[in-house]
Amino acid sequence: MNPIDGDSAAGQTKMTALGRYGQGDEVASMVSYLASPEATFVTGASLKIDGGFAA
């Protein structure tokens, strides 16, 4: 079940800085960047794509 469809969706989105669930294309953009030549100097980084949930 997609969490966006569940009863807890409103409470969970309130816990993110952006106040919404992320979209697949937003995650794909970061994956695309990391796989690109522009990210050749990125090493050993933990990049959270969570809309500010862990902030």
C-alpha cells in the first residue's frame, strides 16, 4: 500500500519540511545527477532525499 493513500498520510507529511511526499521524478533527478559526469568529485557522501523529514 502506498503511504500517501493511508490514514497516516496527513500526520507523516506534517513531519517533513516540505509538507508533502516526494515524487519519483525528484528521486530520479538525484540518481541521474550522481550517475552523471557532474558528480565525479562526489565521494563518501550520504545524501538524504526525504523532503526534510530527517532535519
